[in-house]
Amino acid sequence: MPFAQIYLIEGRSEEQKRALIEKVTHAIVEAVGAPRENVRVWLHDVPKENWGIAGVSAKDLGR
């Protein structure tokens, strides 16, 4: 059972997340031939203050 975990800085819409799940699922099915119903995608919505870029939080960088 293929399992993809994707970490994102918070702020994406529900529609964007649905599209991401669909496209990642499709890519896994095409790449490894896994049955669609066996693919799992887990999105981690990370708060901006918990995401660091070059030693600074994404929140402080205005991301």
C-alpha cells in the first residue's frame, strides 16, 4: 500500500488540498502500478510559526 506524506505551510484552501491529493494519487498509480484504492495521501498542515527557513520562521518571513 503506497503511502505519501506531504508537509505544507498552512493556508491552502480545501479545494487546493483535494486537487493535490487527487494528483499525487494519480502519479503514484501511474508510477508504480498500485491500485488506486490502495493509495494513501496524508497532508500535514504546519503552522507558519513552526516552519523554519534559513533560521527564521515562515511567519516572520511573511510567507
